Amino acid sequence: MAAKLDYHWHLRKVMADRGMFSTTDLLPPLAERGITLSTSQVYRLVVERPERLSLKILMALLDILDCTMDDLIEPIAAAGTAKKPKKAVAAGAAPELEGIGGLRPKRARIRGVDRP
């Protein structure tokens, strides 16, 4: 089974490294490249991690910030996907003693009442 992947979005950090400290600093360079976004859209693009991103916008960001995709997107393993190691069973141990098997209650049997 393949590991589930996730990512970190580093647009805000890359912008700060280039001296762009306001989200609206991206509006004019994006407009020069034919991309029109509202201020709230640019804010969400910078502050939040995008789930869907147009390739045109991604290419424009790479051009504006003079960086690579590796600078903007860092792939990571998704949290909680690490496999737990299986516990080794001692040699000769009874199978019902594995895990919770020996602790399960017996099923109740309900029988009809005999009437005289």
C-alpha cells in the first residue's frame, strides 16, 4: 500500500525572502501576466494552503518570485499514516491470548420459561 502524501505551502516565506510582506504586493505582477484575482483571493492563496491551484497561477508565481516548485511546495508524509509495528507473539502462546481474544465475554443464551 502506497504512503499517503501531503504538502506544506511556503508562498508566504518565499515572498518574505523576496521582500514582499503584503499579500497585495502580488496583484500588479499577476495582472502583468494576465491573471486577475481579487484581494481576498490573493490573501487566501498566500495565507492558506491551496487545495486546487491553476497551473497558470502557479507558473506566474514561479516567474514573479524567481523560484522553483520545490521552493513553494514541500511534499511530506501525511500525519497518522505511519504503520504500527505488529506485536510479536511469544512462541507457544495460545492464540486466544493474543490481543483481546481471551477477554471477550461469552454470549448469553436466553431460554423460554417453563410454565407448569
